[in-house]
Amino acid sequence: EAAVTQSPRNKVAVTGGKVTLSCNQTNNHNNMYWYRQDTGHGLRLIHYSYGAGSTEKGDIPDGYKASRPSQENFSLILELATPSQTSVYFCASGDRVQDTQYFGPGTRLLVL
Amino acid sequence: QQKVQQSPESLTVSEGAMASLNCTFSDGTSNNFRWYRQHSAKGLEVLVSIFSDGEKEEGRFTAHLNRANLHVSLHIREPQPSDSAVYLCAVSMGNAGAKLTFGGGTRLTVRP
């Protein structure tokens, strides 16, 4: 089974500050994804990547940047955090063949 | 844009009784469907994937797909209290790297 880890697990940030959420996967999957989960909206895709060096915009990319420096690592960057970005963020990885996505444990972000 | 809706929003069943969850989608060309389970404050666990009309069984979990009716369901045989969680339906086009669209989830409670 795929192993996806996220750090930090919990984060408190101030409005206007920079936040970086990190994701690591150890199964050599090409595709990686960042979602946020909010009550009433379910899981929504922010950014995704097909491999090292690639990032693509998902359905709600505004206010977020992504970076895929290697096959294993995919980061989500909030340059200027706002209270509306308070949420639980999930990273996932998937292979190209079946594209089953395997999820990390989530990061709970609170922006004050 | 794909819309995925789940019903009911919440469901309570007694231990051992069948639990049935529903998911409708809007894009009839979708061909990649997954059911995930999410325990409180945890990541998502994939339960069953289905790619063609009919049924697919994984242990106590059975998915039924009817693409003509834009409907996929999940049936849980002999549910246990440990099955209490939020169940999420996810739909995609099935091509490599295709984005998943999630439903809002069904919260299942299994009474001992």
C-alpha cells in the first residue's frame, strides 16, 4: 500500500504570513495532488503534478502555489495566508495506470 | 463541470444490517469510480474501484455501477461499529492523471 506522509500535521499561521505544507511519498508514483476539505464543499483539488518539475492548476488554485522538486516531494505554498484558507489539506499520490489515489493523513491549518 | 452528489447525507444502521449508500454523477463519459472511507480526522482509505457497469466486490464492500442512470452505489454487508465513518464517492474520466471529483460524503453510524 502507498505511503504518503505530510508535515506539519497541525499549523497555526498569521494572516499575511507564508505557509509551506510538505508531502512525501515513497512509492515512486508519478502523479501527486493537493486537496482541501471543508464542511459543505467536500474535497476540492488545488494543484496537481505529473512528475518532477511539473505543476498544474486544479479547480481552486487561487492563493496557492505548488512545487514538485522531485518524484517524492510535493509542496503547497501559501505566500500570503488568509483566514479563508483555514482548512484541512490532504496530499495524495497515484500511478498512471490505474490512477488510484492514496492519501496522506492530512494537515490541519488555522490562519488567524 | 462534473457534479457528484451523494445521498443520504447521514445514515444510521444496526450492526449486521446492510448499509446502502448512493452517488450520482453528471458526466456520462466518466468511467472511473472509487469509494473511499474517512474515519474522523484521518486520511482517506480506498475501499473499492469500479470501471464498468455491473458490480465489484472487495470483502464486505460491493460497488454497483449503472452509467446509463449516472449512478454508482456502495453496499456494506454486515457493518460493524468500526465501519462508522464518512464515505466518499470519487469520479473521474479514467485517463492517466485524470482529476477526481468528490461527492460531499455520507456519514455512516453503525449502532452495536
